[in-house]
Amino acid sequence: MRKKILPVITLLLTSGCIPGFAQAPKDGVYISNEQIQAVLQRALDTKRTNPDNALRVIDMGQYQLGVAVIHRGALGAYRPASGGTGNATTPATSPAANPLVECGDSRPDAPGPTGILHDSTAESYVILSGSATLITGGRIVNGKRPAPDDEITTILNGLSCRGPMVGYTSREVKPGDVIVIPEGVPHGFSSIPEQITYLSIRPDLKKVLQHGYVNPALGK
């Protein structure tokens, strides 16, 4: 499966999102499977609570390109609690919210599985292993912005909005699947039977991510 995935990764890394990237790299950018595994191992060794691990933020000239690997453990299927206000799928690893900044639609007590949207970065997922129910579209309600100094804002995705999702579409995803999530589109998972590991390729046209970031597991 990894051999089949590599051409997809190469295509996503080398394709330009906008023409004429004058300062773009002059050669391909390679991230090996061994490097990906090293980043996942470092997350395990350091007891990292955020499942999203940025590998690199690559300067492509007129834009940047973030590359990350995400490993999520089991997540029980979403079921509203009695009274309709609970969320059985809210993970224990939620990012720190900015208490001053609300986002999304205001709908008091609206239930829904937790999702997130990113204002300025799209994502392309490449599923490596495991399976899950991916939810996309609809609206974020009663959301909160991650804090300005949160890793989500600075390195992973830029300005984002996180909260319950309503009106979404559900799809089962498996190894080999590729999912493109435009900027501003809510997304999340409503069920993960065992685990899911996937790559995320993130065009950053507004250069909101930390320039030149390299995961510590990869060195400089």
C-alpha cells in the first residue's frame, strides 16, 4: 500500500496551486516513510496529546505547503446525550480555545460531533491505515477559535474554528482514499473503530504558517 501511496504524495508535493512560483524549490522535496514513522514515534515517546503532527512547512515561492501526519485512536460513534446537548465524540485532546473569540453559527444547545474548519488553508488527506467515518460540510455551531499561540494557529492550519457540526455528510474512508477539503469547509470524524493514520497536504497561499518549520524528529 505504501508503494501505491508514494506517487500520490509526490504529485501533491510537486504540483503548484498557482502559476509562476518564482522562488519555488529547484528540485523535488522528499519525505521518506522512515521519516514519517520517526515523527509518529516521537509523538508516542513524548506523550504528545495532539494527534496532528506537522512534518514540514515548505516555502514554494508565492505560497507555502504544509505536510503533516495524523494518527487518531478509537472514537466511539457519535450519539447525542439525553436532552440533546451532549457530544460523545468530543476528544480529550481538544486544543486550547480562545475564550474571547466565538465563531460559527450561534445555536444554543445544538448537538453535533466535533469538527473544525480552517479559514486560509485547504487540506488533502491520504489515508495510510485504519478506517473511520469522516464528516464534511455543513456548519460549525457555537464554535471557538483556538488561541493565537496555539499550535493549530501557528504551525498546523492557521486561523480555525472548532465546535459541533450540523448538516454534514458522512463517508467511510479506508487506506488508499484521497479526500480534498477546501478552506472554510467543516470536517471531523464521527466514528473511528480502531485507529486511522493519514497524511495531510496543506496549501498555504496566504503564508500564515510558521515559515520553514521542520519537525524536531527530522532535524534541520
